[in-house]
Amino acid sequence: MSEASLIGLLAATVSFGALLYLAALGEMVSEKAGILNLGVEGMMAMGAVSGFMAALEFGNPWLALLIAVLTGAAVALVHGWFTVVLGAEQVVSGLSLTILGIGMAAYLGKNAVGRPPGAVLAPVDWPVLSDIRWLGPVLFRQSPIVYMAVAVGVVAWLVLSRTRIGLALRAAGESASTADAAGHSVVGLRLGAVAVGGGLAGASGAYLTLSITPQWAEGITAGRGWIAVALVIFGAWRPGRVALGALLFGGTLALKTRLQTFGVDFSPILLSMLPYLLTIGVLVAISIRSRNRPSPAPAALGIAYRREER
Amino acid sequence: MTGAGVLTTGPAVELLGIWKRFPGVVANAGAHLRVERGSIHAVLGENGAGKSTLMNVLAGVYRPDEGEVWVEGAAHRFRTPADALAAGIGMVHQEFRLVPSFTVAENVVLGAAGRLLRRQAIEDEVAALADRFGLATQPDRPVWQLSMGERQRVEILKALWRDARILILDEPTAVLTPAEADELGAVLRRMADAGRSVIFISHKLHEVTGFCDEATVLRRGETVAASLPVAETGAAELASLMVGASPVTTGRPPPHPPGEPLLEVTGLSAVGDRGLTAVDAVDLTVRAGEIVGIAGVAGNGQRELCQVITGLRPSTGGRVSLAGVDLTRASPRTRFRAGLGYIPEDRLGVGLAPRLSVVDNAMLRTYAEHRRGPLLVADRAAAHCAELVERFSVRTGSLDDPIAGLSGGNLQRLLVGRELSEHPRVVVAAQPTRGLDVQGVKFIQDLLIAERGAGVAVLLISEDLDELLTLADRLLVMHDGRIVGEFDPNTAARREIGEAMVGHVRASGDGPSRPDPAGEGP
Ligand SMILES: Nc1ncnc2c1ncn2[C@@H]1O[C@H](COP(=O)(O)OP(=O)(O)O)[C@@H](O)[C@H]1O
Ligand SMILES: [Mg+2]
């Protein structure tokens, strides 16, 4: 294996890692507030298509990214309306969102298939740093979205663990009646978290069509939204661990397309299963460990809250 | 809106004509309440009288259908708990509002923290607050590790942290030992002396007479007596106000010699939810035609003991047998088939499936009898259910509606009926009359007495000492997972039983108190 192809692999690992991390962070924020959103794949698809089409329309990649974020948030709020406001079953609503999002993205993007991108978020070359051997090409010649993902991760961690609103948001996910009795708006907190989750999934989708493979094709998200959902569990709802998991799972995505070039005789299908197998392993570990202590999953995850109901 | 310091006269709280209806129940029917400033005001009433509902109205959790809420001289229409908090009302709910995975300090500051949280700083502040009010606590411990008494102090700290001028405590002593309850009384008195008003919900009369100034009594959602001066009224009158005009009581069952031992438990141990020993080497025997009562302060292993006997919790040692058959490792189903009936404490949850229909719930234990091949025969199941409903006077709407719509008393009638109609040889009854109205209590108690007469062995776990003293042939006291004493309900003094309940066991002198379990039976 040549040095160049190994560097390529590592750079792709970081890039795919960031893609997964954005979506997983969003899902984590939503779940921390108690709302399971299985619509990540659909929100990603909507972000991907809206970002690509906005780039075609306006020619500005940053504006395109912003539109993708807003689209993701708007789609997520559909889920929010059903689950938070109306108290509908979260799994059903989330799955519908996935199907709806993928279908709608395909419909909206019909005319964009095969067209060259209107704008791309080109990799930035960090002065000095990008010339470091190994590290430079792997870490410092990435798309700006990668650095944004890192920043968002740090911000999410800070907000969740060090601020009043983060504490309130976690309380809404652990025990909504407690957050309510303490004077917080459970509906507001949960809707906000769901919208943030959708925005980040939208950004993740736009990263695909504005940077990784700057074009639109139906099914471009290729199940990565589901990996993001698994990643939240794998990372035990902690931003740092989710980041590690994102790199690991990103590595499997990067490796999949390169197995042949490396001449490794390993089935890419088995490799795609790896994130899910690892997640199941973590689930088992979590349930063994949480026999005598609370599980790391938010205790009120998936449970609708209505104040006057017992 | 709030009488911002200007209106210093008038009561702290005034509730007028409060109505609150839930599907199928009227929880408050024109209730009223007036609480003076700087006083401790008791709200008394039986389970289901509407005390919690009324307090939730005052705390902004429930919106009343009708009625007025006045706080410190100003009318309010609370839309959310936040509104009530802003008006200076703090409530310690009957089911605690705490996040188990948060630390004590995080729970305390949850509703009112600075924008940024500095862990050490909030822990210090919470520790200082706790010191000031003499509430021992450990701000950095996660709440799930705390005992119920400690959790309650966290709840009180929450209200103090927000500087609530009006503090509502909903059945605060239900989870406390008598000593802890006395301590709480002292804390509340200090708060009242400092000018805060305290509303204290309870149905334990000696606490009300012990540290409350005035009492309001609720019955079936109505105020039947308002702001009685406790000192002049006395416990006896409060009690009769609570129960109403026609206290229907069940007489002591006639004595008769018990038969052979049916339920035998030896050296039984088990671990509780928090990973600590909850049942500690328990020995007990229940004979045919005998009711054995277990008394104790809630949380001393009674729940776990029931679960281990019925197979819902694994044991870590010891033996359970029914009529000589070892059931220690048997599944709940095998135990049921062997003749073990169970009336669980948690009716809607363990006993019944809330969203299933009345018919489905009625056949949960015996669905196998209503089948033809692999298919259920709906008619047979419905007939079985109709029979139960008839025999145990369950009042229901359609039998196909979800069972959650039934009132507490009717749920219990169906559950008890389901268990007893299968002719068990041993019945484990946990809090079988809790929360029922007087008629319901009598109905269930009479059923248990009838079972005893039919030669069934009944293990009765109850927090109601009066019930135990009336029904039980023998009374065991459980403390800290152990059986710490045995009493004869005919002769035992309540004081002695009370001492045993808090773990003060005296070597038997005058009474038949006998901590050694080896000496069971005649
Ligand atoms: N959120 C609710 N939904 C439906 N019924 C309720 C609710 N809260 C209370 N109830 C019913 O209202 C009645 C009064 O309950 P509650 O106020 O809790 O009584 P108490 O606190 O005096 O024991 C009971 O019959 C209870 O089942
Ligand atoms: Mg109550």
C-alpha cells in the first residue's frame, strides 16, 4: 500500500467522519431533549438536494449551505409538530419523515440530476499546517464543513454541560414533568432541539452535494443517516464519544470504496455492517452496565409529554 | 399582578370554588382553601379525595375548569407551572420531580440558574443553602443514589432555592421514617416562623396534630371543613371528618385454628433496584386459613419481598415453597399454576395492562383456557369477563374499552376478582385497599376474610396499621429488609409495633414480640 493511498484513506476517514458527526450530533441533541427522530436520512436527503439546487440558483456555496440547514430544520419541525405538539408516536413519525424526505428530495431534484454544481465548498489550505507531512493532507486540507463540524461538536458539548439551557434541555429528555415543574417550556425546548437536529442533518446532506461528491443523484445519502442514528447510541449520547465513533464509522465508509485498490480480500458488504454490529455490541454493554445505575440513554426518550395526563 | 410587597394583609392563598374534572372522575367539586401567612396549614383527606389535584391547580400544573386562585391578595390564572413559580409558589410533588441522573445541585438549580453553570460554584451555593435550613445533603451526589428521605430534602431545597413564599408538600411523610418526619416538622416550623406559608398534605393525623396550625378537610373533591384550628379540634374529629358520616368498618374475622403451612419462605434474600440488599434472610410461614400481615414503613423491602415470592425478582438466597413444592426458581406462570395468586401494589402496570380492554385484562392469567387450537375464542373470553364483572360488582362501561378508564376501586375489584376466581391456595396481597373509597375498602377486606375462611393462606402487606390490626391473625414487622418482630394483633400495643417499624426492637418482655424467626408457629 502506498503512502499516498494511505493518506487518501485517512483524509476520507476524516471527511466521512465529519459527515456522520454533523448528522449524529443533531440527532443527539434531539434525543437529549427526549425526541427520537428516525427521519435523519430524509432530512439529509432534503439538505443535500436543497443545498445543491440553491448552489445552482445563487452560485454561492455559503448561502446554499444556509438554505440546506434551514430546509433540514423545517423538515424536522414537521416531526416536531407531530411528536412534541400532538404527542404522536415518535418512531412512526420519524420513519415517515425518512420516506417523505427521500421521496421529496428525488422529486425536487429531478432536473438537477447530472448537472455540474453551481458552487462548491472547496477544501481550505491552512497556511503552514497543510504542508506538514501526513497531518497536513489528512487534517488541514479539508472542506470548511469539517472544521465547522468540530466547532459545532465543541459548542454542543459546552452548551449541554455548562449552560442553563443545556441543563433544561437534558431535564426535558430525562423527565419532562420535572422540567415542566421547574418552570421550563418542555414544548419549546423539545421543538428547539428537534430543529437543531434537522439543521445539522441538513448541513450533513449539503456537505455531500457541495463538497464530497458535488452533484445530485437520487439516493446519494446511501443510508448514512441511519449510521448517524446508530452512532448516537454507539457514542452513549456524549459529544466526545460520538466524535470518536464518527471517525471509526467514517473509516469503514472510506475503506469500503478502497478495499479493492488495496487488494484486501474482504467483503465490502460485511464492512458496511460493521457500524451496526459495533452499535449492537455497545447496546449490550450499556444494558449490562446499567443494571444497577441509570442507562446513558435519556430516560424520557420517545415519551410524549402532556401536562395533565398521568 | 403579584401584590408586590404592598399588600401585606390578607391570606397567603385563597382558592375559591375549584372544579376539576378528569375523564370519568370529578377530582375537585367546588373545593375551597384559605391559608394564612406564616402558618402551617394541613390539607387532609382520604386517598382520592382530590388533595393532589387541588394543589396541582395552585401550582399551575392543572388548569381548573372553574374557580378562582388568589395569592397574596391578587387573583391569578396560572397557565403553566412557571406562572405559579413566579407568584412565589413552590410544590414538592407526591411523585418527586427530580432527574435521577442529575446531581443534587443540578436538580436544585434546574429552574433558576445563571446562564452559565459552574459546577463547583453551584454545589457550594446549594451546600450553603442546605446548611442555612439545617437540611443535610451532598450536592455532588447523583439523585438516583439517594434514599427517599434525602430526595425529599432535595425537593425542599429546590423550593427554597427559588425563595418560594408558599411551599406545598404533597404527602411528604409517606416515604419517611417517623424520626425523619419529626425532623421535617421542625424544618417546616422554622420556615413558617420566618414568614413563609406551608401547605402540608397528609392523611396521618398525628403529624397534623403534631405540627400544623390549621387544617382543611377534603372529601370526594369537596371541602367539608375549612381552616379548623388543629389544637382545639383534635384528631378524633378530624378523622371522622375525613371518612364521612358512615364509616363502614370490617369486623375482626372470627378466630379459628389455622391449618397446615402453605407458603413457606426460608432465608430469602434479594437485591433491590439500586443494587443493595433489599430483602435480608426473611423467614415466614403462612398457614391455610390464616392472614399474616406485614407492617413497615414504605421502602423497607416489602415491595421486593412480594416480587421475590411471586417470581418477579430473582432471589439471591433462600427458598420459597408452596404446599411443600419448591418454587424458588419457578417462573411467575408456574407459581400461578401451583396456586399462587398475586394482588400487586402497582395495579395499572403490574396487575393490569392499561390500554388493553376489560376483557383482555380479565383473561390475562387464563387465556389458555379460552382457546381452540391456536386461536382465542372471543365469546368464551367475553363470558368469563362478564362473569367476573358480575360477581365482583365491577362498574364498567363497555367491556371492550381500555381498562384505564375504570376508576381505582373498580380496577381493583376486577384485579382481585381475576386472581381469586382461579381458586388460589396462597394469596399475596400488597396494599390491596390503598386509594379505595370506604365501600371499596370494605369489599376487598371482606373478600380477603372470605378467602381465609375458605382455607386460603393470605400474606397481606399494608402500610395501614389499622387494616393489619383488624385483619391479620399474626403481624410481622419488616425493617431494612428484615423481619424484626412478630406481634399478636389482639394484644400488641401500637407503640411497640411503631418502635419495631423504625428498627427499635426490644427483647420481648411484656408482649409476644419475638425477633427470632425460628420460633414460628405454635
Ligand atoms: N391526571 C389525572 N388524570 C385522570 N384522573 C386523575 C388525574 N389526577 C387525579 N385523578 C383522579 O382524581 C381523583 C382525585 O385524585 P387526587 O387529587 O390524586 O387525590 P388525593 O391526592 O387526595 O389522593 C382520583 O380519582 C384520581 O384517580
Ligand atoms: Mg395525592
